[in-house]
Amino acid sequence: MITIKTYNIIDLFSGAGGLSLGFKQTGKINIVAAAENNPNARKTYKRNFAEVKRLYPDVRTIDYNELKEAVGQVDIVIGGPPCQGFSNANRQHSTIISMNNRLVKEYVRAICELQPTAFVMENVAMLKSQVHRFFLEENDMTNAKILNLPLREDNIEILPQNMNFEGSRELILSAPNGVQYAWAETFYKTINLLYRYRINQPKFDLSLTKYEKKLVPQLQELFRGFNGTESSNRIQQKDSFMAIQILNYIENKEKREESFDRVIQAIRDSLLIQRALLKVKELSDNNIHVFDYVEKDGGLYATVKSYSVLDYLQGILENEPYNYTLKCDTLNAISFGAPQRRERFIMVGLKKDLNIEYTYPEATFTEGSYRTVRDAISDIQDIEPGKEVTDSYFTLPPHPEAQGLEKELRGRCLHNHITTATRETALSRFKALKAGENFHDLSPELKTTYSNAERTQNTIYMRLKYDEPSGTVVNVRKSMWIHPELDRAISIREAARLQTFPDSFIFEGTKDSQYQQVGNAVPPFLAKAVAESIISILDQVQ
């Protein structure tokens, strides 16, 4: 009797389970645990991987020593920790620290504590860029490994240019928790919402009317908090001035046209100070080491230092006591049989004492042999999709002539063949677009519902081409991807097939969540190729 070597793996940040499925399809692994925070994705994972008895809702709470005692040695750790780039130049974000970046450190904790023979970290190709960084924290200041990484000095904008005022540094830093002068959260959100309409007075007025009943007493209280004496500071002065301007604007409707700009300026001055207080509080709450607060160019900045995520991974994992050899590359799912162009950054770590160099899997499909949208979904074109996740599944008749991708994915039942209900405006757009066209190809009269049609991405209202691979599958409901020949949106199941999920893999949760789970997933075909390349190495040494 031939005994097949099997390996224990844990999947962190598993999502619906694209990585897990690819590894499982090798027939040589036991998934001993997984972790996923999203409740709907967890339901999907539990349904499709019933053998996994330990499904954690939060990686931060996992006791890896307890896990090892229960399941034995973990041979391979896999997972795709979310990692969003942050930059001081990226001003549309109201926060400085991305909690998603911290989750990368949770993945590293798992490696350090489990010390598997191999690990796979999957993420977007952008992970290799210098945009993805960690700020130096207080506890890093005594960590020689961190301090020896290439550090970059960054200046985080606290107050923008021309908004700094005399004594701002001392005033803002005197209340690091923002308690003394900070607005209540609901009040902040309302004022922030009003400021969003600073170039659209009609919408500003509509919002002001909507919140007026609650806003007036809050503004009156803010005004009463200012006593006009020397002890009153600049924050209180600006808040009081803003309160007066908004209250006058509410009362004097006939003079709104001439006073609008003055109201917006008053809101801007106070709001930017509130944002400054929140940024200082955020730095404090996250234990970021601030070297100094400096005033320059009429603004106020926090001087910090940062290091790239990639440098961090290499600095921690390649050295004692962990000793992994790391290999990084970007793989495209289309090269491994998926009917879509989807690049993913794959980092593979192998224990150095294996003395084997990891080699990425070679492409099995090349230009001219790539699978297409037709290969993936044409056999279910005549099946009218349902509109609700509660709708029943469809029974698929035998299809003995099926070959290639269709044969690999087609099942006996068609679950999740659900699509969004199409409204009249969307249907008009569907009918107007030909294969390969998108929102920008529409006539002007069909673009009127978008406030800035020119900034719309090329993937919005994209009608797929049957005889080409698709682009990267995202949440195709939000992007309104259109069937190649029918005037309807792509269904959840059709998107799943483009991702190479077989029909036997069933998604759970709300309709939008199912679309999102599909869009977030690693294509199982790509995952299987990586899994086989790692297992072939482990088979040689274990």
C-alpha cells in the first residue's frame, strides 16, 4: 500500500478559501486551522471546508502554542494579510495608521511562533513598493532588528500650509488625547459632511436642513463655551466664530448667497484643527514614536520614521533565530489556467536548513493558449439567473462533450447563479455597450447620474469579450460588469468561474458579500500551482 505524504497547514486571512482550495486540490494537505474576520466569508469557508475544526474569527487572539499542542507540527502557513499603502501625500484618507498594515505583523507572529517548514504570503503586487510602510513605534526603539532596517524620515501633516497659528504646536500637544477641545463624534461627522459640499451650495443647504434640529443646540453650546477672555485660546475662538457663522446662515435665508463662502471658510478653519487633534491622538494611541513637531511653510508636521513592509519581512524572517530563505515574485493567474489576467505578489519562505532553493511554478498557459471568458461561462448562458440569494439552485444536465475549463469547473448543480436586479438606467447602458466597451463609450445622456463621469474607471460597465480573458475580477456587482452577449450583469457564479472556483464550491452570505468574497479571492488554480511547487520540495526532504 502506497502511503501519501500529507502536510498540516493553517490558512490565515482565508477569506472564502481560494488559497485553501488550491492547496486542498493537491490531495496532500490537512488544513488544521484557518482564520477569517468577515462573518459571511467565515460561513462560506465553514461550508466548503467542514473538516477544518478550528476557524478563528480574529488572528490577534490565536494562541499558537495551544494550537501546536492540539494538532501537532504545522508544516505550512499560508495567507494573504491585507496591506494597504499609506503615504503622507495621500490626503483623501482621514487616518494616518492603516490597521490592515498591522495585520502583516500578525502574519509574521504566526511564522515566528509556529516556525513552519514553509510559508506562502500572498498579496497585491504593490506590496513590493516603498508605499507600504510601518511607522517606527515606541517599542521599536529598543529592537535592534528594527532599528537596523533602512529607515526613512517622514513628515506627517498635522496642520496644512497657511493654517498654522502662533502657539499651535504647544496648544495641540497640550491635549494629546484631544479630549479638552475635541468635538463629539456625531457633531464632527455632521460638520465634516457639510464641508464635503463646500462647492455645492444646494446640497450644503439640503444637508443643513436635514441636521438643523440637532445641530443648532450643539452650535449654541459651542458658542457659550467661548468667554471672550484672554484665557480663551485659538481653538475656542475659531469654534465660536464657526458656530456664529452657521447659526446666522440658518437664520438669514435671504442672505445665504453672499454669506456662503464665509461660512465654508469658518468651517474649514475649525475642521482642520479638529483633524489635527485627531491625528495627534491617533499617533499617541498607536504608540508611534514622534521625534519632533516642526512648523514649516505655514503648516505643522510630525517628524516620524518608517520602514517598508518588505524590508521588515526580510529583516525579521531571514535572520536568527528564524532563518528562512525568502523568494518574491509576481505571478499571473492567466498563466495557470484562469480565464483572467490577475497578478498577485507571492512570497515563499523555506527553512534555510533544507538547503533547497525554491523555484516558482512554470506557466502552463502562454499567449495564444490562454483560456477565455467563453471557456468559463458559455455553457450556462441559457440559464436565467435568480435575483435573490434565497432562490433555489439549478440542476445542470450531463454535458459529456465538455472539455478544458468547462469540464474542470462544471458541476451537477449551479448554486450562486444570482445577479443584481437591473434598473431602467442600467439596462439602457447595457443595451448601448458592445463587447469590450465600458462606461466611457456611452453617449453623454447615459452618463448623467455620475457627478464626474470623466474620472470613472475603465472597468465600470465593462461588457466582457467572450473570446478573450477577462480583466482582474473584483466586486463585479459594484463595477457592473456585463455579460458578453446578454443585457444583464455577470452573476456571482459566473464571476466565481472566472476565478476558477468549481460549481461545487458554494458561497454564503448576502448578495453583495458573495460578490465581494469572489472578487477578493485568490484563484484556486493559481493557488494549486504554488502549492504543488512547495509540496514537491517538501516531498524530497521529509
